[in-house]
Amino acid sequence: MLMQNQIKSGLQGEWNFGPDFNCSFTVNDLIENFCQSWGQRVKIRLQSNNLKESEYLSINSSHSSLNLGWKQKLDFKQSVDWTSKWYKSSDPEAMTKNQIHHFIAL
């Protein structure tokens, strides 16, 4: 239904769904939170190299917010936890359906 409305109204293009723009975390924050949620620590060793890597990664969700009224429902820690649980699941299809059901209920 959303896709049909999108096509009918001419709202085509790429859609990002992410945290509010003023909510930022480092890649290291993501790694630490994922490891905590996964239940296993990893040793991180930083090295200098000639490769250019971003310390911060972000996406712009303004298109979704303005055109769909989309708002963030999960905070950073919850999002990482849900992602970890999905990867750990022995049945990703069932986990996806379960998470969608819980997300809609938020």
C-alpha cells in the first residue's frame, strides 16, 4: 500500500530510514554496542594506514521524514540490539516478521 501511494504520488527515489540528524555515534560506538548485545567481546586494534576511513557514518532521513512523516522509534542501543538478534537468529524470516510486528506496536 505504501509503495502504491508512493508511485501514484510521484514520490520515487531512494529512501533512508535512520536516526535523527542530531544523533550521532562513532563507528567504535557501533562496534562496542554490537559486541555487548552479541555477548562477546572483541579486541580492537587501531592501525594507521593509507586508506581513508570515516570516523562517523550517517544517512540523511529527511526525505522520509518530510514525505512520509517517518520518525525514529528505536534509539541507537535498541537498533543495534535488534540487529544483533536478527543476525543470531536461526530463522531470519521469522525474526524479521517478529521484529516488524513489535516495531509496528511501538
